[in-house]
Amino acid sequence: MARKVSVSSDDAVSWPACCARCGAKNELVASSVSIGSVRSVGVGFGGMVLNSSMATLNYPVCRAHAAGLGLAAVVTRRTGGFRFLRGFIYLLAIPGALTFAVIAARWLGLLAPLRNDQAMPMPFVAMLAAAIAATAYLIYAFRALPVRLVGQSKDTVTLRFSNDDFAARFVAQNRRNLRAVPWWKKFVL
């Protein structure tokens, strides 16, 4: 079960000296997670003005679990651009899965041939296959990260830990920085 913890963004946090995924204490390296938020958007003399902030935390993981976390941390980043891209990929993956199911059913002879027996355009099939592969990687990336930044406000950052033992150690070391997690944030990703 994943655990969420909110800490003050003004103070430094202390990480337990073990891997955030498995708890190993040797060969630790740093992995980072980031979250961004836009406070305001306006129009200035030079064009659009964006007032935003980005929070980044480095947490310890063993070398075995560090492989692949860099790209996973980037594609799961909670910023506007990445959220839009993930939504677009998910949107393409749904018809992609349905299209490949129909193609497989026709190939196996489970569906009668359609009236026009034209082959589907290869660029379209390639785009849907890429969307399905990207969705599979996004699911893997969200599950692979032992620590995720899931919320940010003016003075707090909310972390989601996949390892409850590591989360308990983190809470014990950072009691002075802890903030109450709002009840509604406990149920949101």
C-alpha cells in the first residue's frame, strides 16, 4: 500500500540511508523526482509571461533499482506539458487497442471480412502501436518509481512512497517538517 506524506518545502528533508525501493544499505546512488506548478499566466510586453515553480528532490536508491529511474522520473513528472502528452497517449492507446483487437480477430477468422477489404494505412497502424507501447511504458514508469512528488503548494510538497517501511523511516527522520495531508489528497494519485 502506498503512503503519502506532506513536508514543508522551506526546510531541508533528511532521507534514510537505505534504498527507497528495497531497503538495501550498500551502493546507494541519488535519483531525483520533480514537480512543477504554474501560479499565473499573463501577457507582458515580450509576449506571454508564465510564473511557475519547480520542486526537485533527490532520494537514495541502490544501483540495481536506479536503472531506468531517470527516464521514468521525467515521463511521470507532474507538469502541464507532460500531463497533456500522457493524456494524448492514453487517448490514442484506447482506439489502438481496439483496432489491434479487430485486426487480430479478422486474422484469426473470428470476424467476417468487412465489405471493403482494404488494408489499414501503415502510418496509422504505426502511430497506434507507438501509443500502445508508450502507454505500457508509462504504466511501468509509474509503478517503478519508489518516491513520487504528487502535490505542491506554496509551502508544502506531497510525496508518495511505494515502500511503507521506507516511508515510516522518512517520517521518523522528518517529524519537524511534516504537514497534515488533506483528506482529499489521500485518495488522489
